Amino acid sequence: MINESDELKEEYERLSHPPAEAQVDFGITEAVEDGKVKDIHCLVMSFPYSNGGLAVPLPSENQECFLEGLKVLFKQAEFVPRKLRLDNLSAAVVKARSRGEETIFTDAFRQFSMHYGFEAQACNPRKGNEKGHAENKVGYVRYNFFTPSPVIKDLEHLRSLLL
């Protein structure tokens, strides 16, 4: 006799998150500056092991902003994670991982990771669950710090509020 619960049972691989591993992701939210609603790009770094997280507002999601944002987050955290998991954003990835081939990172991001001494891990394409902690932390920042939209003087003012 087959048990009904056996038929519905699905297999899942448990993701493990050791200490000193971080995930990063961008999120867009809003703030009010000079009386106008403005889109704010926040780079969020989350630490799944401790459930901690940090966020830095940036003017854009280009490579220069991404690398500067990582520097700020490392300084705020007071350490550089051993592993940094990210999606396939163009600021860091030239070509996403595919069958039999590893991710190709941009030269600037590869040099940045070597300089700071962390291992970069890009998620598989269309597998946001592989950095689900960062995805959730983006939502946490959005709903807990940007609802309602804060009134700011500039990005530096917002950065100090987020600290």
C-alpha cells in the first residue's frame, strides 16, 4: 500500500551557508529628494549564517558603482567575506556559467576579487533561489527602511540613515 504522504514527498537539496560567506544583490526603491520621488539603487550584502545584512545606496548599477558599493560594504562589515555569491549582473559577469563551462567574470571584477581576497561565485542562470537570502534581505530593507519613502538631502544622507 502506498502512503499518500510518500506520493507528495519531494526532494530538496539543503543549501549550507558557512560563516564568512555573503550574498549580494541590487534592489530598487524610492526616496524623496528636493520634493521629488527618486529611484534609489541599493546594493545589499547579506550573511546567511548570522542572518545579518548591510545596504548601501548608489546612483546606478554600473560596474563603477557596484565595485564602490562592495568597498563600502566591506568597510561597514569590517571584514571581507571568504565567498561572495552574486547573480549574473553585467557589472561582474561577461558570460554566465553553462554546461561544462565556468562563469567568465569581467577583468575589473576578477582583479577586484583578487585584490580583496574573496572567491566569487555566480549563481546559475535563472536560479535566484541560489542567493535567496540576499533576495529576502533586499525586501527587508525595502519594507523596513523605505516605507514610507524617506525624505533625504542626498545619497550621503541616505547612507548615514541606513547605517
